[in-house]
Amino acid sequence: MLAHRQPGIDDRPPMPFLFERSWKLPAALVAGWLVGGVVGWFAGGHVATGVALVAIAEIVLLLTQIRHQAQHMMTQSSTVTSLQHDRFMTRSRRIASSLRDLRSAAGSLPDAVVLLDTEQHVRWFNHAAEDLLGLRRPQDRGAHLDERLSTTELAGWLKEGAREPLNDVAAPGHPNRHINVTLLPFGRRQRLLLARDISHLTRLEQIRRDFVANVSHELRTPLTVIHGYLELIDPEDVPELAPVLSEMRAQSKRMGQIVEDLLTLSRLETQEHVQDERVQMTPLLATIRKEAEALSQGRHQITVESTADADLLGSVKDLHSAFSNLVSNAVRYTPTGGRITVRWRRTPEGAVYSVTDTGYGIPATHLARLTERFYRVSSSRSRESGGTGLGLSIVKHVLNLHQARLDIQSEPGQGSTFSCWFSRERLLTPGGADPD
Ligand code: ADP
């Protein structure tokens, strides 16, 4: 159809369009995915997630472009020339083809992607979402997602607002697979649900845990035998070997301690809950004081202040181990003449157990990594003082099992404070009824 030619109107510049050349649009889309992939990778290895987000943003952008172009054509319909019409049709076809590509790219992403409207109704989902989340086409389009997933852990998380990512949960579509799920705000109060299959990572983690536990277990018996024989030899019988014997005993003791700590860590890692019992803080603090004094051998001034008037709900054995680890560190990393203060006090949220020393302190750059296994600020200082490099890792795991957190404040040359923060739910009145 040829439009009427009106003088001056056809000479106006056509409505500016994002990409005038046919190769520019696909090139820009692909460049967008690359950027999304790189950003996703830097944001924690989420390449597919980055690409998915960019792809969906591109779909919205292209649809907006088509709408604006169409609106422009409608308002100018009386003055549209066949040339403008043809151009519009060519661009529309190109955009439609790019949209198809984008949909099929997003559709075949390995991560599950679900587009939700403002009411959490499912608008679109990819193949991985069918597989991992158990969504079905076409019946689940328009379904309310938390009703659709009502029997799973995901529904509760969605109902509570899904503010934090949900890590390591069973996939609704495959109960023996594990997923990490994130809900991202998107467009006009829409949401994008992303789920990543982490089963292979969980499996690798399990293999690593089993390996460490098995090796530690296998080493335990030969070490006990070696240690036993070394104890049987009297250095006075072989005076020329006395220094060697003493070193061998110290090293075999150290190896034994590493094995015991590794076994403790393996047990804590596989445990999901602690056996809750009353942890009486008054006798526990008295034991910790005795242990600290025995280790310090009078080299430090040790004070225990207990004002909380509260017992704890948790595992006596594990909390004892965590609390005495902190005191043992304070003794080992504080030079002779220093002060060590153990406090058990109330806070508005619950109570805190803290150990303050006037020791070497820790530079700020190390603080975030201190609870990693075998992470040491000074390896020689740790070894000389009999450390295994596993103490704080054990402390962190014990606190996690008690929904408590570890806070570390330290100033090099001034000293450190390690605090274990417990919530009110973990506190018991001394002398009150015991937990069931
Ligand atoms: P280690 O057996 O080596 O003491 P930990 O896991 O208990 O292992 O502690 C990790 C590292 O943190 C230690 O090697 C030490 O460098 C540092 N550290 C722990 N507690 C203190 C402390 N109270 N003062 C100074 N440094 C500490």
C-alpha cells in the first residue's frame, strides 16, 4: 500500500531506533550476554545467572522498543510512507527473530529461571525449572508459585519474603538433588526466581568430608601405638637419645591432637543439631579457669567475671570445647605478664561469652579467614605453642550448631576479644526446670 505523499513530511527523520544496522542488534545482544556472564562470574561464579538476567532485560528492552515504534506508527499512520512501513516491518521481524533466540537461549540455561508477576504468579519458566522445580507446561503458567510448591521448603521461604538466598535445599522436582535459590527484584515489581543445581558440589563436599574422616580414623590407631611405645622408653636408659626421644614424643602428641581435632570437625560438620541439655555455666566457668591456670603456669593474670546469671541450652561437651579453645588461644598468644579476662554477661538480645587478652593481637587483614581450617597468622608461633590450626574452625562449627555467632575484635600489639553471642532462646534460668 502506498501512502499519500505529503510535501515535507516524508523528509522528516524517521523515529530514532536503537540499532539501525542488521548486524548491530545481534552483536549488541551477544555482547550483553558476555558482559552479564563476566559480571555473574565475578559475583561468585554465577555465569548462567548473569547471562539470564541480561537476556531477560534485553527481551524487555526489545519489547519496549517494538511498542514505542508501533505507537509512533499509529499516531503517524496518516503520514506513514511505504518506505517507513517497510522499515518498521523489517525491524519488527529482526526483533522478533532476536526475541526467539533470546527465549531459546534463556530456555536452555542450566539454571532454573522463573519469571513472576507482582502477585507471584508464574509468567514464564525455562526447561531447567521444569526439571528442578517440577513446574509443568502449560498448566503452571499463571499458577501461584508458593501454592504450586506448597509442600516444599521453598514455599515457606517465599512466604517469608525470600530476602536472603536459600542454600542447599532439596529440589522440588528431584528430592535427591540439591539447589541454591535466589529471588531477584526485576522490572516493575516483578521477580525473577533463579535456582542452581549444586548436587555435584554437595557430592564433592561429602567425598571430601568422608575422606578426611576416614584418613583421620585410620591414622588414630597407628599413632596410639607409636605414642605408647615412645612412652615406654625411659630416656635415662638411653641418655644419648634423650633429646630425640623428647622431640618424637612432642611430635607424636601433636599429630594425635591434629587427628582428634579433625575427627571432632568431621563430627560437627555432619551433625545438623545438638542434643540439647542444660549447660551449667558456673561449674563450666570454674573448669575453664582451672584449665587456663594450668596452661598458663602462672605466667598470666587470669580473671573470670560472670554476671549473666544464666545457663545455656546446648551440648555441654561441644560448648566446653569451644570455650576452652578460646581461652587456650588467649594463653598461647599472650606474652608472659599479660592479662586474660573471661566474661559471661547479658546483652539485650541474649548473652555473650567473651575472652579478652592483652596479647599479640591480629592484623585486620587476617580476621575474616581465622576460622578456616589450618589458617594461621603466624605458623611458627602457632606450632611452637602446640596449636593445630583447627581450634577456631571447631569454635565456629559449635556456635553454628547453637545458632550463635563468633565476633573477633583485635588490635595488633594491644590484644584481642573473641565473643560468642547467644540468643535469648538459648538461655536457661539457673536452678529452673531442665529441658525435655
Ligand atoms: P591454632 O591451633 O594455630 O591456635 P586456631 O584455629 O585456634 O589455631 O587459631 C587460628 C590462628 O588465629 C592462630 O594460629 C593465631 O594466629 C590466631 N589467633 C587465635 N587466637 C588468637 C589470640 N587470642 N591472639 C592472637 N592470635 C590468635
